[in-house]
Amino acid sequence: MTLKKICDVCGMANPATEMICQRCFSDLSRKRPVPAKPPGQAVTPAQRRQSHIRFMDKPVFDQDKTIREVAPLLLVMGPGQIITIHNGDIIGRDSIGGRILNQFSSVSRHHATFKYMNGKWLIKDENSTNGTYINGTKLVPEKWYEIRVDDTLSISSVCTFTVQTG
């Protein structure tokens, strides 16, 4: 019998030795391992009530994948100028993409943060000096915005990327 730690936040069955959920990075250090259910076994209504999270009957986009298994986001400026983004990455002159962004003095050292959540990529301007733009619209700092494939992402209005997936 295999033991797993079931995350209270996202419901993922993690290995019994994990201290952090592989999908949502929630703390599992206080969770006790439970016997793993065979794949496809239904959850009873009584088991559903034990958790404060309501699980969907139909799978959602990338539900069974961990954060690192999701295709990374690619910010494409031109040939050879691509920044690969993973969940939680911060871009800027002193962060991810610094090799490309260092040539633009109007880009902040820690300019914007990316997050993957519920099957969507989100971006938040980190109160940068010269702002972040999606398709020409300036983002309000410290608020999350959805970004999609083929969006135009501008960092400080002088550094423009096309959003793609890896």
C-alpha cells in the first residue's frame, strides 16, 4: 500500500516524504500520509465534506500537472532574444532575463512577476519606475493581470515582447 500526502489546497496526491505540494507549493509538513487511492476511484460525498475545498467533477486545464510540468511562458523579442518564464519568476535587469534587459536602463531591476494559476498565466508590475504594458495598456502596479499567447508585453514601453508558450 502506497502512502500519499493529499494537499488541502489543490487536492494533489504527493509522495509521503514531501514537505511542500508539488503542484501549488502549499505546506505539507503537518499533513499525515494516507493510503493512496487507485487511479480513477471515485471520491465519496462523505470524503468530499472532510475538506474545505470543493473539487470539480470534470478536470480543468493542466489539473494533473505540477507547476514545473506546465509549459513555460516565452517572451520573444527577436531571434535569440527569448526569456523563458516559469511560475513565480521575476523579470528585470537583476532578475530573470537580465542578459537581455540590461541594455535598457528604463527597465527596473525587479520589474514584473509571473504566476501560473488555474490554467492561466498572470503578470504583476512590481511598482516599476516606467511601468508594464499589455497590448499597449499600462498595468496598475501590484495587481495581477492575465496574459495570453500572442499578447504584446512591453516592459517600460521601450522593450517589447510577443508572448508564446514553450
